[in-house]
Amino acid sequence: MKCYDCPRGCGVDRDDGETGYCGGGRFARIAKIINDFDYEEPCLGRVTALFFGGCSLGCSYCQNKKISRACVGDEYDERALAQAFDGAAHPLDLVTPSHFLTAIEKSVALCRTRPSVIYNTSGYEMPDAVMRASAFTDVFLTDFKYADASIADRFSHASDYPKIAVAALVKMREAVVDEWQTVDGKKLLKRGLIVRHLVLPDNVKNSLAVLDTVASAVGTDVVLSLMSQFTPNGDGTPDRKLEKIEYKIVAEHALKLGFKNGYFQRFSSARSEYTPDF
Ligand code: SF4
């Protein structure tokens, strides 16, 4: 069957050995599984993180470039993927899952028990893909990277990102209502939506516009995670670290708009050891 699972719309026949922009073939590839992973957002608690190889967006500054540039990792057919899901010690954190949506849907259906799922996406999603993912997703953890088409084009060759990501975000908000629970004294998000934004060096204006866009699309009650941990990946752009003043301007804008749920990140997080080792 030809693949139109993401906005790249390659139309390649992955069942027949063809690969598209994301590099994904018929079966999912997992580059790494971390069974006990601590998230940047404490409300997610401990998770079992599955890092898929390949990516349908492909940003120049990708912090996981070792596994995203090529579709690396072990191949899992649907049954093997279901076994990996069943064997998880914690809620599943599916990292960059979008290009394996079809395989994931089939695998979830084969699981012994319905897994608890965090769908950790770049935000570059077709509305239909969001609806399909919402059938098995508890928490959408989505990036919102760009509000400026020219910046989306420069860093991700995706000038349609702002338009696509807004529509996807609205669909995610419609699909899941936030539901909180307290476990061992910690407030955890059982179901819901978290919007992440990584502030990029030299691109404060884009970040301010992202916050305006998110506020207008889904309101300021949404859980917002404003990240400062940008680390130059050695061969892409931007090629310098974020400055404190850049992050401060964006954080102050978030507060001014009225975002009150979520996280600001400690500036010391901008170190290479905060990106997973693959
Ligand atoms: S999921 Fe991959 S093959 Fe399918 S349309 Fe997107 S980039 Fe192309």
C-alpha cells in the first residue's frame, strides 16, 4: 500500500521494499529502548522510552541525529513490536513514532493488555494521523517548532510546518482532555496534551510567534514545556548554544500570555550529556 501517513506524502509502496523521506520500510525500526527513563517533564513520571529510527521531518539541528538521519535500529515485525510493548516496565514513550504509525496500530492491537502510551511527535502530523494515533494514545507530547514558514523551510525543509502543526495541535486537543492523578505524592498527567518548544539560538522572534500561535490555537491552560537544552549537533545549524537572554525573553513572553501550567527548563540543561547516547 502506498504511504501517505505524514505530510511529506511520498506515496511509496513500503510493503514492496520502497522507502520514502523518513527512511521507513515495511517494519518498524527501534534504535534504542531505555526501560526506565526520566523525563524532562516530571508530570510524565518514569517511562519506557522506545526511540524509533528515521524521521519524517529531519531538522538540521536534530539532537538525535545518529538515529534520525538514517532509519537505523533493529527491525520489529508487528508481533515483535507488540512483545516489546507488553514487556515495558512503565508507560510507553514512543519517540518519533509518526512514520511507523501503521505498524504501531497493528502492534497495539496484538498486545496482551492495552499499553499506556505517550506519543512523542515533532508535531508534523496530518489530522487523520492524529485521529488514528488518538485511538491508542494517552498523552500527546508534541513539539511546536516553528510559526515562521521560512525558518521551517531553512531548518527542516518543511515550509508548511506552521500550518500543518496548528491543525495537528487542534486535533490533539480535541482528542484528549487533561486528566491528572496523584501517585506517591506526585502529580502526574494520566491523559492529555503537552506542548514542547525548543528555543533556537538567533530565532527568538520565531519562539515568540510560536507561543502566540499555541495560545490562540489551544489556549494558555495547556501544559507548556519551554526548553533551553539546545546543543549544536556538530554539522547542522544553528551552530551555537542558546544565550540566557534569548531564553529569558521567550519565558517572559509565555508568562505574559498567561501560560501557567508547565515547565521552564534550567539553563544548565544545554549540555551534550542531556541528549541520549545512541
Ligand atoms: S511516513 Fe515516510 S514514506 Fe510515508 S509519507 Fe511520510 S515520509 Fe513518506
